[in-house]
Amino acid sequence: MFVFDWKIILAAVLSALIVLSWLMITRAPVYLPRLDANAPPLPEGPVYVFGFATLTNPVVRFVVLGRHVPAEPAALRGWQRHRRDLRDAPDIVLHGVRFRVTPAEMIRLDRYERTGRRYRRDLMELEDGSFAWVYRLMGEAGLEAVMD
């Protein structure tokens, strides 16, 4: 007679869920919205991105990009965070993180940020003189869409 061991079954189910979750995050991010037709062209080669809100969180970067992406502290002079966007602030330095992504990872970021629909991607100079892409809300229409 065959006896079910609930510990073995539970371990098998949990293992399968972990493997499926890993594959979904790293290979097929179905949880990200589709790339908008209005998204700007991709930069060539690896580039830096400046994160000042959710992208400062390493867990968010892992889920969006499908891998651990190390980040380093960075600053953006002349801007301050206002909710989910930036506002001019000549005397303020906005602190965040800078991380490097490939063009394929930029597509995943554009999907996450809904670039072309809610956010735009601007190349901005950081405090140290380097340049990084920064996601910013697209005017009042973008602000209304975020509030929905």
C-alpha cells in the first residue's frame, strides 16, 4: 500500500512554485505591462539609470530586471522629488541610486514605468558629471493616470 507523506508533497509543491517564480521573473515577466508604442528608442549599449523612488529598492530592481542589479549612491542637483515625479529646485540635491542596465533591461524598465504613456525617459547629468536616464511623469495627463 502506498502512503502519502505530506512533507514530501509540500516540499515538491514549494519547490515547483519557487522554480516557476524564478523562471517568470528572469525569463517571462508577464506581470509587466506591454511596451507602449510611444516609448522612445532604446539607447545603444549599457547605460546608467538614476532611481529616486521605487527603483532605489533592490527587490523592485530584481523583480523588474530579472537579476540582482547593484546600485551605488548618486545625486541629481537642481531637482526634488514631488510624489512620483521631479520638480525644479535649484538649491536642492536629490539623492538616489545609479545602476547600469543593458538595452534588453531598459525595455523591461520602460514596460515597468509605462514609458510613452505615463512616464518619459530623460537623459540627465548627475552631480558627479556622469549621465543617467531618469523616468519622469508625462505632464498633467501622466499625473491623472497615476492617481487612477
